[in-house]
Amino acid sequence: MGSVGNGWPRGGGEIGELLRHPAFDAIGLGPVESWPASLKHIAEMVLNSRQPKFVAWGPDLAFLYNDAYVPVFPERHPAALGKPFREVWADIWEQFSPIVARTLSGSPQLFKELLIPMRRDGRTEDTWFTFSYTPLRDDDGTIAGILCATLDVTDQVAAKRGEKLALDELRAKSEALAVVNRAGAAITVEPDVERLTQIVVDAGVTLTGAEFGAFFYNVDDGEGGSYMLYALSGVDRKNFEKFPMPRNTKVFAPTFDGEGIVRSDDILLDPRYGQNAPHSGMPKGHLPVRSYLAVPVKSRDGSVIGGLFFGHAEPGRFSQATEASLVSLAGQSAVAIDNIRLFRAAKLEIDQRRDMEDQLRKLNEMLEVRVAAEIADRQQAEAALQQAQKMESIGKLTGGVAHDFNNLLQVISGNLQLLGKDVAENGRAKERIANALVAVERGSRLASQLLAFGRRQPLEPKVVNIGRLVTGMDDMLRRALGEEIEVETIVSGGLWNTFADPVQIENALLNLAINSRDAMDGAGRLTIEVGNALLDDSYSRTHPEVKAGQYVVLAVTDTGSGMTEEVKEQAFEPFFSTKPEGKGTGLGLSMVYGFVKQSGGHVKIYSQTGEGTTIKLYLPRSLRSEDRATAADTVPATGGTETILVAEDDEGVRATVIEMLSDLGYYVLKAKDAQSALTVIESGAHIDLLFTDVVMPGTLKSPELARLARARLPDIAVLYTSGYTEDSIVHGGRLDPGLELLSKPYTREDLARKIRHVLASRPQGGRGAADAARPNAKPSEPHHPETAAKPKLLLVEDDAFIRMDTAEILHDLGYDVIEAESGEQGADILDHTLVDIIVVDLGLPGMSGSAFAARAREALPSVGLVFATGGSDLPDSNHLSGSVLLPKPFNSAALDRAVKAALQPRL
């Protein structure tokens, strides 16, 4: 026996846990620690028994039971534990109290298959139990309680009763069929109740010599009431009619109620009979007869199913023998009616069984088909899963190469661009550098495609309407595909939005279109369709990687050569291509595949050899409204004078980007890792933008560096760069909201444009914030000494050839030139860039040269102005004093004089 405490009682399952709980209290027993040893021993035995058992102990017979007993009364558990026995079983106490009393008197008892009405699932139902009751004695030998072991035998009792009922029913049906088969008389062989009643009435009239006879047969109307089906003989009426039971024949109630035979030997006719039909519901009177006899017709179970009625116009026509004959006839008719009922029931059961057998056979056939289909679906799902796992493994392998590859490309690209300035006068050198940059660009696309397939490219998804996006690409597609390709675009009405990177959607569509062009040998029909689609659970079962739901589908169909099954299986693998050597990298479809999968979508190929190909891209539906297009790509690729901190661990990349930024006019600080960059920030140096690589050695990561930088310098802008995506800033394949990323490798123009965009987008960014950080700076002064020796000049000219030639001359004259093709673009540049002098064409379209110059003087009061014009007059404005006129056409000497003259007040 276990001791009282945390370990008592040992085991006991759920009930044991409840008893060990400090708050448990059994009525009349006190704390568990104070229980007598005999009760503890018995309770532990009961709790660890697998047979349903309970103990009732103490003056209130506190009720204690085990886990096996809980299913006996699930609705009472756990409230019953420790409660008085009489309270727990109050609903059946009258039945149980004598048993309890006899047991407490010392008499063990056994009850087999005892009927107990039990409350289960909110209703009372009959249950049967076998009980054994044993008196329990406490430590001094006094009877203190009851031990009950029980067994629910409801199923066994029901099974035995069901077998008996089934045998009785089968025996009754067999007897009924035997009677039908043996009967030779018309009554016993007649299978129709209506015909049988007519035979009985006719036979009764012949037997008794009555002038009038009727058989009233009570029929359920199916609506809770009844009507009388009757047959008449000896009168001119239809054979069968239905009418309510005639209440004016109340004298026959004992017959219809089954109480006995009703007869009369001499009655008077009702004088009103001639005015009323016999079944009209007259309150008084009888049918027009002088003597009658009514005999009940009873079924085997004793219920009245009808009545035989015979009447005669003369009194005293029915003797005792006649009565006996009618009783016999009523009995024969009852047997026949019962037999007909049984026959119909048996036939109905046979028909039902036949129907059930047919249904079972069809079900088995359907089951076989479904099992075969399920096996096929499972095999298809396993194959799809294996393919998805294979693609995932290849993606990890290819994506892992991109980081170092992109860093190498960045060093090569940056140095080539810088070298291009040094050999500007060497035509052959420039050509070779241009060719090398083309190769770098191809390498960059290759790395980007590898990243796309590996699902590691940083996506910038937006809520887009693919229909509008595809329609906007129509002209570009036609130019890319050529005149021999007929392009048709179909956009369904009510198109849903999707959440995906619009640039990658365009790239994917362009890749598919070019593949289709090649498959059609440059001539054929290309159909682009955009619509809504629902991928249901059955589709998801055969494509385990697909989540069931609503999608926007972009389908590209061509009339090309199609694909074999082998080609379809490998179509999305990187470097797999059916094109001739040198005609493709084999990364186009793999890039599409990776982008769609990274966006949470699905790709499907439908193709047959010689029948063309359809590739469908399924992108998840978005319930949000469409995002507005941003103007980041329209920012001019210009430089600036702000201070940029570069944090880059790769020495070659760091040196290259520092030189590119310095060449763009920026003042550059450098750091080899995040910790070094934080040291620079905490030194108090003014910094406008942090340009940091995502992946660098050390414990301090780039996102934390950015957070600490913003805490120190609230106005600082942050631009990330990386050769591949990193979980620290990209989650679910998508760049975290509010972050800016410049992927490696990038060009000088990409760098310049992105930096200007990020600086312009910061909360208090731009020239105002930069100037606020430099108390001694003036708007007209260069920010750093090294840039003062090279004045910054803004050239605004709408003619591309004039602008290009003028910019080249100005570069040769030693000026840092920023180009703008319109007054509006020039005004945008001035919003975030300090310049020393402006050369502007007066005859600009849109915003005129004079209007632009007036706006420039408002922003930069001391800026020098040179007006290039084919006329001879300067604009008439007080705001433009000190301006210099440069007549067109001009040579380099005239341009140099005009610029120096306008710059003179500033030198």
C-alpha cells in the first residue's frame, strides 16, 4: 500500500491525479491523509483496476471510482467524484436503495443483466449491467462501505433479443407464405384486399340470405387519421369507395372497437331516412333494415381491422348458426388480409434487399474505381513530390554560388567603368571595355537567373493587376518577337489582383514569349491569357506543393513544335535546353519556375509533340487594392555632395564602390565590417547615407547596424547591397517593408540613381537636412574641399545631340556635369543636389528656360546662369540678374568664356 502524500495513490490515471490534488474533498471522509488504512488500500486497488469499479464509503457513502468506470456515466464525471452515492444516482435511487441496504447489512449480491434506465447524451435509454456488490469493512471490522464491480452487457442483451426477434419474424413470414401457398379457396388465394372484401361480402350475403351486406375495412390515411374502405352487396353502388366512418351508426361502435358482436332482430325504420343518405351524419336513426348483425374482423395481434355487417328488411333473419358462420367467415377474411399484408411486406423486403444488393454491387464497383484512382493519384503525388524535392536541392546548390560570383562581377564591372574614363580617347580600348561590360551584364543575368531558380532573389512584391501590366507590354512584346509572330492578348473581366513583383512578372512573360517564338521558328501565333482560377483540394492532392485556393493565372500558348514527356519533366531544370549550342542558357524557364514558387504560386506545362505548348503561371489572389506605381526608376542618374559611409568586407568591391561614389561627387567614409561602421557613426561624423553589404563577418549584423545608426542619426538614409538574399532582410522571399536594396553587380548609373532615390525618400532627407547638419555651410558652397576645385554644373538641354556634345566639352573644360533633358527634370535635380552653375536652353518645351532659371534662383540665389539661345535677348527679370547670354551656335571657347563669366561672382 502506498503512503499518503504526493505519491498516493500510486498510478490511478486521471482519477488518481484528481485524488492527489490538494483541493480534493470527499463528502464525510475528510482529507485524504486522514482516511483509514483499509479505505486507502481498497481505493488504490480500485483505481489501478482495468474493470469498471467503484467504492462507496462512510456515513454519506462518498462515491469513488476508477477511470474504467467513467464511460458508464460520462455525463456525471467528474462532478460525481467524492459526492454522496444517493446524490449521484438520484434518478435510479429507488431501484438501487434496496440493493445498497442489503449489501450494507453484510450480504454480497450478484445481479446479471439488470435493466437500468440511464441518462446518456442528454436522453434516457435502457441499458443492462451485471453487478457484484461486496460489503467493505473498516480497520475495526465494521461494515463501512460497498465495493461494486460492474460490466455493461447492453450490447450482448441487445444481440440476443435481436436474434430472437429476427427468428420470430422469419417464422411469421414463413407461416404467412405457407398459408398463401396452401390455400385453395378464393379468400385465401386472393392477393388484393379490395377484391377480397368483395368476395367476403358476397359470400356472407349468400351464406345468410341477407338482402344487404357490407365489409368496412379501416385504413390509415397517412396523416394521423383514418377512413373506411367498404364493399357492398345487394345494393346498386360502386364496388369501392372511401368515406369517413358514419357517425350515425354509433350502435355498431362495439363492433368497430372490437368488443364483440352487435345484433338486432327487430328495429323500426327512421322516418327521415328518405330525405338523408345513410352515411350523411344524421344524429339519429339507423340504416334501412329491420334486423342486422355486425361481426368484428380482428388481426392476429387482436387489433380490429374492419367489420362485417349484414342487414335484412325483415326482422329475425339471423340465427345463432348464421352468426357462427359469419364469425368463421370474418376469421377467414382476417387471416387472408393478414396474409396479404405479410406477403406485401415480404415482397417489399425482398425488393428492398434486391435494391440494396444492386446498390452494394454498384458501390463495390465504384469503390474499386476510386481505389484505383486513389492509387494513381498517390503515385502522381509521390512523383510530383520527388520532382519538387529534386528542384529544391538543385536550387540550393545553384543559389549558393551567386554570392561570390556577384562580388567578382561587381569588382570587374566597377573597374571597367572607371577604366573607361581613363581611356576615353582610345577608341579601340573603349570598344573592348564596352564588350567586357556586355559580358559582365550577361554574367549578371546568369547569376540573377540562378538566384531566381534557387528562390533567393530579393522580390519587391506589390498588389498588381496583371491584366493592365500585360496589356502595357504589348508593344514591347511585338517588337521583341518580330512581325511574323501574331500576338493576341485576352484579359478576363472581373480580374482579381495578385501580390507579386511586377518586374519579375514582366521578365517571366518575356522569357515565355521568346521561348515560344523559338519553338515556332519565328512564325506562328502567340496567345496570352489572364484570368481567375480556383485550385481545389483534389488538385492539391495530386500536386502536394500547391496550396488549394484562389489564383490569378497567366497563360502563354504557342503553335510551336510542342514538348515530349521527357522534355516536360526536365523543362524547369537549370541549364537544360533543347535549343542548338550557343542559342540559349537553359535558365529562362528555371527563372520563371523559381520566381513563381518564391511568390507562393504554381507553374504547369500542357504540351504535346506537334500540338504546341501552354504554360500557366498561377499567382495567389490578393484582396487588397492595387498599389500605385512608383517613380524610383525615373530618378536621374546624377551624383551629389552628401556624405556616404560604405560598409563592405570585400576589399575589391569596397575600393571600387568608393571610387565610383567619389567620382559622382560624394564624400565617402569607409568601413570593413559592421562594427567598424558603428565606430565611425559613434565618432560624431556627419553621415547622410549608410551603404552597407548585407552579409559581413562579425557578430554585429547589418540590420542591427542600421537600427543603431538611425538611433544615433535619425535623418540617416540606409541602402543595403548584396550578391544574394539573406534572411536578415528578406523573409518569405520578399524584401522586408521599408528597406532599400541594390543587388550586385550594379552599374555606375544604377548606383547613382538608387542613391538619389534613397536620399530623396528619407524622412528629413535632401539638401535641407544635409545643410542643417553643417552649420557653417552655405547653399552656394561646395560641401568638401576636394569638390571645390571642380565646379558642379547643371546642363539643361532638350536636344539630345546638342546636350551630349556640350556635356563632353564641359567635361574637358574641367566641370562636373549633370545632365537634364527638360526644365522639369532639372527642377527635380535641384531638389536634392547643390550646383555652382546652370547652362540652360531658353527654348525648352514645357517649362521654359526662363521659368526654370527663376525657380533655380529661388532655391540657389547665388547660382550662376548661362542662357544658350538662338536669339539675342536675355529674359527680362530682376531675379535673373548677372546672367550670361550664350548665342547658338557656339564653340568650346565661347562656352568656356560664358561659364567663367557666370561663375566669376562665386570664385
